[in-house]
Amino acid sequence: MDVQKKAIGVRMPEDLKEWLSEQAEKNSRSVSGEIVHRLRQSREQERESKI
């Protein structure tokens, strides 16, 4: 499976950025990896709620 990744810029409040960095470190992920992981979880939850 060839997964292409695209860079995007995201503006967010400083407190949210700090929290996200802490969560990424706690979960042994990069901040980018943490964002992707959480978005995928959210997408899956949304899909499940539509069933």
C-alpha cells in the first residue's frame, strides 16, 4: 500500500499545542503522528456512530 503524505500548516492555541506535544511524548509519537492517530480514531468513531 503506497501512502502519500502531504504537509499542511495548522494554527492552534498554544495551550492545545503544548497538550498535544505532551500526549505525543507520552505515546512515543511525533506531534504529527499523534495528530494523525487522533484524527483516524475520530474518523473511525464517526463511521461507527453512523452504522
